[in-house]
Amino acid sequence: MPAKSVPAAAESEPTLSSEPTQVLEVGGLQLMLTVDAQTIVRNPRATIDPDDVVRDSGRRAADALFEGLKTDASHERVEFRDTLGQGGMGVVHLATQKSLGREVAAKTLKPELANDVSRQALLREAWLTGALEHPNIVPVYDIAVSGGGQPVIVLKRIEGRTWTELLNDPDEVARSFGTDDLLEWNLSVFEQVCNAVHFAHSRGIVHRDLKPDNVMIGAFGEVYLMDLGLAVSLRDDGTGRFPLARNATQLAGTPNYMAPEMLGAEGFAPLSERTDVYLLGAVLYELVVGCAPHQGDTFEQLVSSIVLSTPKFPGVVPEPLADVVRAAMSVNPDERPASAEELRRDVERYKATRGSLRLAAQAQLRVDELLKALQERRSQADSVDAELYNLYGAARFGFREALKAWADNPQARAGLREAALAMARYELGQGDAKGAEAVLVDIQDVPDELSAKIEAARERHAREAAEVDRLRRDADPAVGARTRGFFMAVLGTLFGLAPMVMHFMPSVDVTNSRIAGLAIFWLLLVGGLAFWARETLSRGALNRRVLGVLAIGLVGTMIWHSFAGELGLSALRALAADLLMWAAGCGAVALILSPWIAVLAGVYAAAFVAAVYDPNRTLLYMSLSNFAMLFASLAMAKHALTESGQKLFKRD
């Protein structure tokens, strides 16, 4: 639908012409009508414009101004061109304002209505509109007199359409304004209308005829509130130019949207800013339902709908928005929002709520994908899938953004809870109690069964961590390294000195029984030292292995020398065999602990070979081998301490 030029202040529906005042009783109410009741029923979207306010207010000011305009050549300032449109009382022409050379809209009276009452009404509309300079109210440029002696209102020309033409046309709104969300667009227009009405109220002006027909949408989305023909003032400025609300006693307005106090019947509250709040609520009703709130096949039904003001909503209307409409359309003005600005804020909050619901719906799609993915991966409980974390992260972000916009969004809270519980159970399946606790931080009232599982997993993890730490410490060669070094220094020194003393003291008779007894002595000494340092040496696997190797070696030596004589071996030959046994033992230990111990195995093996070919120096070879073991043990202890310190430094 192409944009068209629409008169700046012409009515989309004609104003119902006035007739002699009649009193009609409907449902116990006495209504003063200037229009036939059947005419109202046939055209309930038309404005009922009584003439009581015109007669009671502003007549002298209007006459004085008009007489003054007649004396100048104001008609020469505006050049009339084409007719743009017409309403019940006026005709709007496309015109040129000669002084500025710009196109304007010029509104004047229909020839058949060129009388004092209509003239005063047109001037009143000009004064009221001119008093309200606001971006959403059509500006009045001038008041002139036509060549025929009738008043002319010069207004800004608006290129556009009435809101009525667009509010139920999503395709045209999308084409013209680039949005596919018709309700969002309509609510944005509504907010701008509220701004204009709130401004008018700040100047003491009540519009009384708010409806989509009286709102223009410009080609670039500009919003203009028009037609202040029924507007009245709540304040008497003393000029007599503005009609006063206290004098508006007859039924007036547009029946489809009318507030109860606009019926002009006794028992209702007087006109006020909240009358316009009601009308705005009626417009909001039409935006969400698709039709005006007050309908009826008879005048009685129409009036009954106005008096009751209990709007009905289909199930598709969001309840938060329906609540806003109900409050604005309350029969009791005190129960309505206090101002148009308050109503606008209510709508703004709903828009945030609506955006929140939209975000929650999008996030719920990610939750559905997450649940499906978890179901598919249930047979792979040990696998960790990045896709799951991505889906959960996207869902969590969407729900949190929805809650930022509307903290009480039930869908967002429920969706966030569902996603967190599902992910927590997945984390527990992976054995990660901390991960489960981390995802549950967003929700409250965690199910007892899940809390119990997390607690059990946490305790199990603590036990496993403690066991891992114990094993790590147990395997650390630095544990007890100083004590082990001292232990080996004492034994190594004794092991090295004893054979050397025996070698250099010929008086000492070296026998197998003496060697066996010496092995028992060494075994007792090792046991005593081990008992003395039991708290330290028992904590490291290396310490226990060293003690075990020494104990086994000494027991083996004792047994070996106890039976070596039975085999016909001398003590020195048996000691040579000891060297071979120690070489084999060091080789075995090298495979378990450190390849460096293989050097000791080589030393003992060399000592064995030397003892075989030089048996008289067997004790000396054994002494030298034992001293080599002493130095090797001390070096290993120092290395273990140094390496442990470096690792600790790196961790710190």
C-alpha cells in the first residue's frame, strides 16, 4: 500500500453532526444526546461532538480574534491547491505558505457549516493545538482568513497514513518500517502517543478523543497525535480561549472507546487526565485484540459496555498485557494508572517482559538440544563432549539475559533449573562433584536426592584425593632422605670399616660362623636404627625398600655363611660369593629404583672377580665396595632432596 498524503487534522471517520439536545434514559442513566441513538449505533467509530462547550466557553475570544483577522490580508499568505481530505466539519487543502514557499495543510470549514458555532470550534481547535508544541503533536503554523471570510488553520503537512490503516496490516508495516513484529511496532507507536498525551496533560489539556483514527504515521515512522476538536482544559487561564472541562456535561467522544465519565450522566467522576488514560487503555485493547472494546447491536448494549468496562480477552493475549489494559480501563478513575506516563511505563515494562519471554523461548530450544544430546550419550558415560558444554552455556546465557530483562520470568527460571539439573547429573556421571556444584549455583531448592549424590561424590573424591596424595608422597624419594642418608652413612661406614679392620688384623680368625654372627649383629643394628627412625623411614616407599633390601641381604648372608662350611667353602670364598649376591641384588634394585644403582652392581661384580683371583684380599675388596655403596647412598639422598626442592619451587 503506497503512502499517501493525509490531511493533518482531518477525521478518518466523520464527526456526527449535532442535533437539538435530547435526554435518553438507558439502564437507569439519563444521557444528554445531540445525535440520534441509532446514528451512533450505525457508526460507533465516529466522534460525537456536542456544541455545549463551544457555546459556554471562548465565544468572545473567538469573535474578537476572528474580527481582527478579517482586517488584514491573511488570506493572501496562503495559496490553496488540491483537496487532501475532509471530515464531518472541515475540509483540508494542500496549500502553499507564500512567505516560506513550503507546502502546508490548510483546514477550513465546509461551506454548509460556515456558521458561528463551527467557526468557534475550528478556532478553539487551533488554539488548543497551538498551545501544545511537542514532537508527537502536529504543529500549527498560523491562523488566517480565507477569501470567503472563513477561518483557516495552517498546519504542517504530513505525508503518511492513519494508524488505523496500519495497526492490523503486518505486511505493510514490515514493508514500510522494516519490522516483522507487528505488536512490538504498535506498542512503540502507542508509547509515543502516551508521550504526547502526557505533555498535553502537563498543560492542563484533556484530549477526549484518543483513537487510532486520530493518530498519523509519517513516511519515516513519525507519530502525530491529531484532532483536538473535543479537547478541554482543566485550568481556566482567564483568556476564555480554551473550553473548560467543567462545562462538558453532554455525551461526547467516540463510543467504541468511550470512558464511563464521558457519557455525561450523573454518578460518574468528572473529566480528568485519567479519562484520557482510559481512552489509551481502549486503544491498547484494540492493538492486542484487533477491535475496539465497546461493541453492541443496539445503543443500550453499547452504553452497557461503556458503563461496565469489563474487557474480554481471547486466550492468545498475554496475561501481563491484559492486566495493563484492565487497569487502564477501570470504571473507577482512581484505580487507573495515575498518568499517561505511568501507563507508558507499564507498557514499556511489558515490552521488556515480552523480550524476556522471547529470550527464554530461544534458550529453551538449546535446553531441548542439550537433553537430546545427553540422552544419546548416556551409553558413553566416560566421555566428555564439548558440544554439551556449548549447549548448556548458550542456554544459561539466554536464560540469564531473560532474567535481566524480567527478574520474575517463570519460563526463564524453570528453563535454567531444568538445564542446570540435567548438566549436574551429567557431571556426576563423569565423577565431577565440583562441576555439578558449579552448575547448580544458578538455582535454588536443589532436589534432596541430587544433593545426597553430590555429597557422596564429594566425600568419595576427597578419599580418592587423599589416597592419591598419600601415594604421591609415599613415592617421593625426598621423603625421609635426610634420615635415610644418616642411616646409610652409619651402616655404610661400619660395613666399610669392619672388613678392612679384619683384613689388616691377622690375629682375627675369619670363619663362616663368625661372619654369620656378624650378619646377625648387623641385622640387629639395622633393626634398632629402623625402630629409632620408624616415623620417618616408614613413610617413604624407598625407605621401606632400602630397609627390606638390607634385611634380606643380611639374613641371606647369615644363612649362607651358616651352611657354607658344610659345602666345604672357606669364609673368604663364601665372602666372595657374598659380593656376587650383592652385585645381583644391586642389579635387581636398579631395575626398580634407579639405573644409577647399576653402577654399584658393577662395583660389586668387579670386587667378586677380584676376590676370585685374589682371595687373600677379599675383605679389602668388600670394604672398598661397601664404601662405594656409602658414597652412592649419600649422593642419591642429596639428589632426592635437591630435585624435590626444585619441584616445590616450580609449584610455588
